[in-house]
Amino acid sequence: MRTPPSRNTLANPIDERPVSIKRVLWREFCADHALLSARNVKPQELEALSRIVMLGSVESKADLLFILSAMRRPRR
């Protein structure tokens, strides 16, 4: 018998980690002003990343930087 998901987890079966963990990661990323400055992260990019964080399996700042890099790649 399956245990029902707790209220603190996402309904997405791909990533069932508590939302609060994702929020902590996001706050840490946004608070790292040296990193954001070094990468020249724009407000529009932060907005896009904030939405992505809550959708997928983002587990670290490195994941966010990878996504940022992918967003910045020119389309062919």
C-alpha cells in the first residue's frame, strides 16, 4: 500500500523533495551577490530561474548556473 504524499511535497513524481528545501536553495542563490555579479545575472534571468527552481530537480547552485548557461546559448 502506497503512503500518500505529505502536504510539504510537490505532486510531481519526478521531484518529491519538500518545497522548503527548494526555497532555501533559491534564497542562498539570490543572496550570493558575488556569484550573481560575477555571472552578470540579469533580473529577467532571475525571474526565469525562480520559476524553473519550483518545477524541476534543481539540487544545487551548480544546477542553476547550468540552466542559466543553457538559457543564454544562442538559438541555431
